[in-house]
Amino acid sequence: MITVWGNLLVISSVCHFKQLHTPTNILILSLAVADICVGVFVMPLYFLWLIESCWIFGSTMCAFYTLIAFHLTSTSVHNVALIAVDRYMALSNPFLYSKRVTVNLGIVVASLNWLFSFGYNFALLYDNGFFTTSFTLCPSECLIIVNEIWFFVDLVVVFAIPCSVMFVLYLKIFAIARKHTNAIRAANTQGNPNNKHTHNVPKRSERKAAKVLGILVSVFLLCLVPYYMCASMAASIQSDILNDVINSLLVLFYLNSMFNPVIYALFYPWFKKSMKLILTRRVCTKDSSLIQVK
């Protein structure tokens, strides 16, 4: 419920308020759509599967669940990486970013991400014979066995590349922010060397930036790294205990969709204001889409 309602607030905010129609928010919207679909289609089926002794929904639902779970989680992960790219471009070259990066470009990039994720995961499942495998009801399991080549490819495409992009770019973002902070501090010192307050404000901003970036990277890695580490071990070690651990870590993997609206939206003041406007039903008034939320 937190996953669904949290991402629904993000979607409503970005779609309703025209001031929020920016390239960055298009990517946040794409992330929220993927995450809310995880909350609606993936989490309920998976949690019921954990409670029951076997897969009880039949082969058709098994195929639907597996494809949609693979597709949505990889789309969500790549959206996070695209947000990192967007933020880095905006900070490293703001003039070029403002001229070249438009809302329409954001829509195209987000759409291509969805199409790529669907095509990639469909090819992965089809090549591993998932759609041609027949399942009975109990005591069957809705499992997909991926060969070593596809497992390595999936590890690189869905985990290694997005994590590397996020980690490297957020380090660069922090370096740029620190450079700007030092420049502001130097300018304030030259303009008013006796004003101690000007020395403290950049330091507070620097600490806040470090804290936010640290949370962003840490939570993302916390949700993904344990699952992929255990999945890599399971490829060579057959153990019922390890399989139970992987199932538990997959819950954490899916819960990343619950954390995303908190991390990527609640840190923005505009989201807090738009959320208040939505919950107090002020969005139902005339011309509410023109309300300034920034």
C-alpha cells in the first residue's frame, strides 16, 4: 500500500502541475509508473507465493508474473541510472543542458527505456524456454532457470552497469557540488571577510548534499547487491537454505520500489507542497494546475 500510494502521489503531482513538467521530472514520473506497477502486479503475487506452499495461480499467470516482474524491476533500475545521468549533465554543463535537454527528449528517453527493458527481458525468457514450458498446479513452482550466458548478461545489464553509472556519477556530482560550494565560500569571504555566517551556510549545504547522495546510493545498493550476490552463489551452490535467503532478499529487491518515492521525491520541497495540495483537495479548484509549487 505504501508503494502504491507513495508512487501515485508522485505521478499525480508531476502530471497535474504544469510547473513540474521538466525533463528530470519526466524520468521521476517514469520511475514512479514502474514502481507503482511493481506494487500492483508483482508484490501481491510474490507475497502470496511466499505464504503458500507452491504456485497456485496457473501457468498463464506464472508467465505474466515472471515477464512483468523482470520487465518492471529492470525498468525501475535503469530509470534510477538515467536520473543520475540527468543530474550529472545538469550540473556539469547547465547551459548545454537547458538548451538541448527538453521535456520531449525526456519522454523519448523514458519510452526507449521501457521498450528496451521489455524486449531484453522477453528475449531472455524466450531463449531460456520459459514460454514453451508447461506448468501444472500444486506442487509446481513458477521458476525460471537461466543459463550461464544469460545470467552473466543479466548481471551486467541490470546490475553492474546501472550500479556503476550511479556510483561514479554521484561521486562526480558531489565533487561538482563541493567545487561550487568552495567557489561560493571564496566569493563570500572576499565580499565580506568578517561575516562568519557566510562560512557556515556552504558547509551546511555541503553536508546536506553529501547526506542525500549517500542515502540515494546506499539504499539502492542495499536493495540490489545482497540479492545478486546470493544469486551468483546459487549458480554454483545448490542449497535449500540459500534459496530461502534469495527469496527473502527478493522481497528487499521489490521493496526498493517503495523506497524510491521517499528518496527521490520527498527530498524535493516541490513534492511536499504538491502532496499537501493533493491531500487537501485544492487540486480540484479551477486552474489548480497553474499553482506554483516550487
